[in-house]
Amino acid sequence: AYASLLQERRRAIHARVVEAFEALYPERVGEQANWLAHHAFRGEVWGKAVGYLRFIERAPAVSLDAVVGGSGSPGYLWWTGEHERAVRTALRDAAIAADFRNFELAVVADFRLGQAYHSLGDYPHAVEALRRSIAPLEGDLARERFGMAGLPSVFARAWLACCLAERGEFSAALATGEEAIQIAEAADHAYSLVVASYGLGSACLNRGDLSRAIAILERGLALAEVNEIPILFPVVAAPLGAAYALAGKPPRGVELLDQAVDRARSNRWLANESLRLAWLGRAALLAGERERAAQLAERALEGSRERKERGHEAYALRLTGEIAGPEHFERAEGSLRQARRMAEELGMRPLAAHCALALGRLAALAGQKAAAGAQFTWAAEMFRELGMPHALAEVEAELARGI
């Protein structure tokens, strides 16, 4: 019966449930915060949803089941950083969906599968699952939420854009991210539009198009604030902080990333925390806070290994090597080489090229001109092939110095 209702009708019923309970039993809202958070979230009553979410966080031994699914769901497992369990559970859900021809479950299971694979650094499987989730969502189905907080057609495209960007497939990544924006705008769905902004903005950040990334992510952050969706603040604030830092505003980047890390933790969102910490560490390094940057890099490395986020581990290793610098040449070179090797294994061509650039700079500072030249030349070829003009300009400036 619930599945037969139109999405807008479902939303209205959830919202009325919250209103009715608060009116009838105001003295019991505390004990029912978990249940109320579920209905407020499904009813898109964002202010109340976050209010009950914060109440839940203060109460011991109460989970976020009502918001991201039960403790055994792939969404909850991904949210809490248990990515391998999330994959197994999503595969189980996909099998059940196929056996019972449950269209809604199939769409959501494939999205959650892609989301978990992305966090694990398994980009080929992530791309496959996300495209499978997107494929049937045409016409009116692109505007259906299938029980989620936003549109799966947008969510899957946002994560797909991120995966493709990590692999250096920027034309496809940007086109996919723009499709997500268009669908969310056409549906006039703020929550989905914030997530779409994350996908396209992150793809631009990875390509090095910082001005465009900042414009897109600032819009997403403003939408989250105006529409009172604080749960999405870390989603867009973290890449925006990284973009600020790389664009020559490291103090602003540090401030925003600090908030993103803290607010994600307060919501018990552990997935991809290692990447947020690596971004914060880089911003701190650019702001001249070397000691803090080293501490953050260590936390990012530990977290990525604990949660088996291999792609994010490569980012943390690169940061570790850059922090060590020529003063600790062997340690720096070892971390950077390990980061490049891991990036190449995972198909993360942009990151591999950035690692080569860092290795070239390290070798140049150590007086190893031939080694530096080889790294710079390889990085330049890769950046040129990938269509990353901003990074290419950096390498060409190094080569112009006459190693």
C-alpha cells in the first residue's frame, strides 16, 4: 500500500505524522526521537529532522537507523564506514530485487553498491553499479525518490561523476555531473540539487578547474543553508574548502574543512572521512601549519587503512610525502612512490600524475636533475592527455626553470 502512493503523498503523510505526534504527545518526543527523525526526514521537514538527529546524538546507544536505514542496511553500513559489509548487503538486496522483480529495491541497491565501491577505491565496479542504477530511470522515473531523501537518478550521477573524475575521464564526468544538476533543477528538489552540486563540483576540483568548482560548490552550500538541510553541509563544504585552499585561500579552506570534519563526525558520518582529513591536511600545509598537517595526514592514513579506502589512502600517502619534504628525503620519496603506485593500480590517473609532479619537485630540491626531469616529463604527458591545463601549466613552469 505504501509503495502504491505517489512520492508527494508519502512525503505529506510523513510530515503529518510528525505534526500529529508533537501535538498529541509533546511530553514523549524525547523517547521517540529516533522514530520522529525517520518521519521528519522522509517528510522533508529538514529543521525538525536535524533537531531530532541532534537529540539522538546526545542520547547514548541510539543509532541513526531512522535516518539512513536500519543497522543492517547498505546505506547505514556505508555511512558508518563499513564498506565491505555495505557491498555484501547491497549485493544481497540486488539479488532479492531480481528474484522478486522489485524495481525500487534494485535501483537503490545498485546506487548503494556504487557508493560503497567508490569509497573502497574500486572505481570500475562503482561505475558499473552506478550506471546500472541510472539506466532505467528515464522520463518520470528520473523524478522518483524510491524511499530515499532525494532522487536516485541524481545521487547515482553525482557519485558516477566523482568516480569518472578520479579515473581522469573528465568529459564523461562533467557531462554526467551536469545531467545531475539539470534533473534536480527540473524537479525543483533542493536536497537533490545540493548532492548534484557535490558531484559536479568535485569533478571540477579533481580536474583543477578551481574557479568553476568554487562557484558550483558555493551554490550547493548556500542551498543547503537556505533550505535548512544541515546534514548535507559536510558533503559540499569539504570539497569547497579544498578548492579554496588550492585557489590561494588556505586559511578560509582550513576553517571550512574544520567545520566539515567536525559536523560529519557529529552526525556519525565516517565514510570518506580520510579524504576530508587529507584535504584538511593539505589546506593546513598550504597555510603554513606543517605540524598540524602532519598530524592530519597520519589520521587520514590510519582511517583509510582501517576502513580500506584505498583511493583515499593514496591521497594520504601523497600528502605524507609532501609534508616530509627533502629534509626527510627517503621517507618522502617512499611515501610518494607508494602513492603513485597505488594510484596507478586503481586507475587514478590524475592522482598518479600529481604524485609524479611531487616526486619531480622532491628530486629537484635534492639536486637529482635527471630523476626530476623524468618525473616532470611523465607528469606533463599525462596532464596533457587528460586535459588538465592548470596542472600542465605547473609542470611546464618546473621544466622552464631548467632542471
